[in-house]
Amino acid sequence: MHHAKNLWKKEYTKIIIAATMVSVAVLGFFFILQLALNTKTPLLISESASMCISEKGKCDGLSRPFDQTLHVGDLLFIQGINPTELNTNYPNSDIIVFQDQTNGHLIVHRIVSKQTINNTTYFKTKGDASGSTMWPNVPTYFDDIPSSLGVPQSEIVGRVILRVPWVGGIVIFLRNNPWSLPLIIALIVLLGAVKVVVAGMKKKRKLTQHFKVGLQSQMYL
């Protein structure tokens, strides 16, 4: 019994150390990305279907993951950039991430055009799948935030330079299903317990074998 407790303590310590190392690695990777991509928000998960040109109303990225569009669940890599260097040549213009001035949420849209007023540049933007016309057709209206001027340059976080299909879907699933994270933790603990039990059984079997061998040796003496 005492041996089992010691085994469990060792396995528990290993789990804590492994979790700590993973956390440090993730935080370190995120910090390096911030420096390399010149933005405080180098990663973003696509959660809206406004940029998704999909078939049959599906936008999960499963059937056509590498189309030139953003699916729900895509992991987006964001690069900080001087707004004057953004490509505004619609329909091949940059997809940018900017802050909604009304609620502070981050929005991902494509640039349609820009204008400069009083030394401030404003970008008119649109979701590729929003409105009566979808990308790459010329839009009939602009989904601008917060006014008809467009998005001010100060609200731009960066531009999308890479999308990785599916990865962000895991995060969305965990967030939308509060029971999933405790379940995962419980499974990890259960696996650790099973490992302890198996290790204990193996050691007990070895001790039994050694005892039998020793007993047989004494019988032949």
C-alpha cells in the first residue's frame, strides 16, 4: 500500500512537471511569435463565417480546407504592419484584423478601398461572404465599422499571412462545451492511476517470482 502511494506521488509529480513544461513552451512560443510578427496578437481563431465562401452553407473547413477563404476553426497567423503598406487592390487585397470600436472585439475582413482624411487613413472593408455579392465580385456595399468612413488605421491589429485549417476548432469545441475540459483532466488522472496500478502489479509479480526462485533454491539446499 505504501509502495502504491509512492508510485502515485511519482506519477503525479511527472504529470505536474510535464504540464508545466508544456505551458512554458506554449508561452515561450507565443512570446517569440509576438516579436517575430510585430504584434501583440500573432494568433487568432476564425469564429465567423463572414469570410467563408462555402458550398451548401457549410463553413467548417472539412470538405474544402485549402480554398482561398477562411473557415470557422482556422488558426490565423497575424502580422503587424504599417497601414500604409497594406494592399488595397481589391479583390486581391489584404485580409486585415481590426478592433470594433463599439465593443472591442477583433474582426477579420478584406480591404475594399481606402481614403485619407485629415492625415488619417480609413479602410473600407467587407467579409468575403457578406452582402449581396461575394468575393471576388465587386461589392455593392461595405460593411464598415464604426462609420461610413471605414476602419481608422489606429484600429488595425495586422494582416492575415497564414491560415491553418481545423486547429482552432479544438479551442472552439472546448469553449462551447464546458464539460470537455474537466473530462480531459479526469482522463489524464485516470491514465496516471492506471499506470500506477500496472507498475504496482508488475513489481508485485517480480517480487513473487523472486520469492519463488528463492524458495526453490532453499529446497535444493
